[in-house]
Amino acid sequence: MKYRLLSKEQFEELHKEFSTFLAAQGIDKNAWGKAKENQPKKVISQLEKFSDLVWDDVLKKTAYLEHYSTDSLNLFYCKKDSVERLVVRVEKGGINLQNKEDFDWFIDNSNNPSIHYFRGEKPYATSRNEELFKLIEQGALLANSNLFEAVKQLINPIN
């Protein structure tokens, strides 16, 4: 298994897709019911295969990730061969960027001297999907380009 099993809730959400997956494996509803009763290893194997397919599809489509902590934002642009990372660090007591009011303060005060910006880029050390999955497992969320591009303009307003 390359990633991890989908959660029960994720399997429930994808039940139609899972049924189609099983049918493509030649497993109908009756065969699946029997496998659940008598072949737990086969069941686990099919759950793992489906989970990997779903994760591969999600990760392949992922372009941006965001990770919020109390005093910093980590924004990722996941390119084909490398990941570009922007970091926003706020050195102001009592700030919590996970809180909407404090995040709005950051947006409204982005030039405040207590806010520091960093930018870097590195090639993937392993496969792109493995690295993105690791970031997600560490708490990164799928995102669109809006915040990444806005912060990038704060760091380098000419480009």
C-alpha cells in the first residue's frame, strides 16, 4: 500500500465508485458479501487497492496546499518536478492564524514589521505524490491558488 486506507466516511462517500471498482475486478455484490465473511485478506487487499487509486487521483490533481499553525502559514505550489513554498511567520504575541479574526488581521496588516516572509523551492526527494501525501498527513489542506498568489505578490510585487 502506497498511502493509507480511506476512512469509513470516505468509503461511504465513494460507495458508487467503489462498486464500479469492484465490478471492474469481477467482484459483484454477492461475491463481495461472501468475501467479507470468508476472505478478510481479499477484502483488505481490495480496500487498499481502491484507496491507493483514489489517493493517486487526488494527488495527481493537487496543485496547491496550505498548512496553518498559530503563528505561521506554509503555502505550497506543487509543480511537476518541484514544490515552491512560501512561509508567513507572525511574531506578534497572542496571534493565532487558525482563528478567523487573527487571520483577517494578517490580511489587513500584511506589511506589519512583525510579519516575515520566506520563499523557497526544491525538487521532490521522492515521488511528487508521496511528498504531497506526506504534507497532507502532516495537516496540509488542499487549496486553490488565491492565497499562494497573493502572498507571492507581497514577497515579490514585481513578478
